[in-house]
Amino acid sequence: MIKITDLTYSYDNKTKALDKISLDIERGSFVSVVGHNGSGKSTLAKAMVGLLENYSGKIYIDDIELNSSNVHEIRKKIGIVFQNPDNQFVGSTVKHDIAFGLENQCLEQKEIKNKVIYYSKKVGMSRYLDKEPHQLSGGQKQRVAIAGALAMSQQIIIFDEATSMLDPKGRQDVINLIKEINQQDNITVLMITHNLNLAKLANKMVVLKKGKVISYDSPKNIFQNREILSTSKIVLPEQYKLYDLMKNNKKISKEILEALWEYNLKM
Ligand SMILES: Nc1ncnc2c1ncn2[C@@H]1O[C@H](COP(=O)(O)OP(=O)(O)OP(=O)(O)O)[C@@H](O)[C@H]1O
Ligand SMILES: [Mg+2]
């Protein structure tokens, strides 16, 4: 679905924000992207949706090589919810904002209205349809942005820290929704996050460091790889420490340790 080869990019011609990135992302997969501040996550996302120019390397979306003349076509396939919800509120009200992308899809007004109602309800914003952006909290704006992206029904959606301002219940609801579109509608999901409890929900995780991919593997393999964790400064959630304590105890069987992992990864 997404193929990237040797992608390199610099904002200032000095430091590389992306350094020879190569990745293959399968259709329908759920991939999380982690790495500390400034490691290149958002830049990678921008590249994939055609927001960067003058990069070297190639980006293929659905076997089509991204270039300046087809970026419009590619955007029909790939959507993004940005880190900062203020930068993407384009409608005058919540309902206009969710409908914005749909207006360009030449849908009938009734269908647009139905989608706005359906997705605003899914993100818990149906009572706010006539509110203006300045009347909303950060988390509410994030919910609107997510509703707008989901309503577009693109084949790939990138969430760049898109749930960072949500309260725990809101985040769980949105995560369930993301899992639902991934599993039921086969939409390819890329989730950029600092939250390892979210990152581990993916089939595969990309670990970025200084613009390089230092690992692309299952969350379990990455979480068990001390070297990757320490070089990328990833700190595992508390519950994994129990595993470390038990690992050195010879009385505890492999089966129990394995079960503990499975349990932690599902939690
Ligand atoms: N618009 C910009 N102009 C110049 N440099 C930039 C710009 N945006 C990002 N950078 C630089 O590129 C590098 C990668 O930034 P990027 O935003 O991709 O990191 P990130 O992994 O998304 O970080 P965060 O976790 O803080 O969101 C950083 O060194 C950053 O300073
Ligand atoms: Mg970022």
C-alpha cells in the first residue's frame, strides 16, 4: 500500500530530518510510529501526504509514485489528522468542518449530512455541530478533526498524535473507532504516538531516531529488545517491569512469562 525507498529530507540543507528511510506498509495493516521529539515522525507523515518538496528517494502510494502532478489524486487515497487541531480547522462551524472534505467528493447534500451526523456522533461531538472553533476545547477540536478524516473514507489515514488532548474515556472511544475502521473497513492506519500503550495496539511499530528507521518490527519484539529501547530512549510502561523482575527467577516457567507478555500487550 505504501512503499518508501531511501527517503531523505532536510529543512535547512544541514541536518537531515529524514535520513534514507525505506519502509513497506501492507494494505490494511495498523502501523505505529514512535521516536522522541524531533526524530522525524511528523516530517515522514508530511512526506507521505505530499506536503514536502525537494526530497530525495521515492514514495509510492498504491503503486503510484508520488510527484507534484499527482499529489491531488494521491490525497484522495490518504488522509491525515495533524498534531495540532488548530491548524486544520477549516470550516466555520463543527458541521462545516466535518463536511469540508466531503464537499470536494461531489457527494449529494443528503449523504454529506448523514455522514456528518454519523461521524460526529462516533466521536461524541453531535451536540456541538453549530459551534465555532473558538468555542471548543483542544480535545473537542481533535475529535472534530478525527471525524472529518474518518468521514472521507480514504484508504490510508495517518494520525499524528491525534488523540493527545483527549481524556481517557474519549481516547479509548477514538482508539476503538480506529481499530474498527482498520479491521472492518480494511483501512490502513498509521499512528504516530508517544504513548506506548497505544503504539503496541499496532501490528507493527516503526522506531525513528534522528530521521532513521532503527527498527520496524512487531511491538512485542521491539519491547523485548533492550538495545532498541535504550538507543531510542523508549521507556516501557510500568507493567512491563514485572516481566523483568520475573525473568530472572528460575522458578517461573517460560509459559507464565509468555502469558504475561500477551496479557500486557492486550491491556
Ligand atoms: N517547519 C520546519 N522547519 C525547520 N525545521 C523543522 C520544521 N519542522 C521540523 N523541523 C525539524 O525537523 C526535525 C524533525 O521534526 P519532526 O517534526 O518531524 O519531529 P517529530 O518526530 O514529529 O517530533 P515531535 O515528537 O516533537 O512531534 C527536527 O529536528 C525539527 O527541528
Ligand atoms: Mg511531530
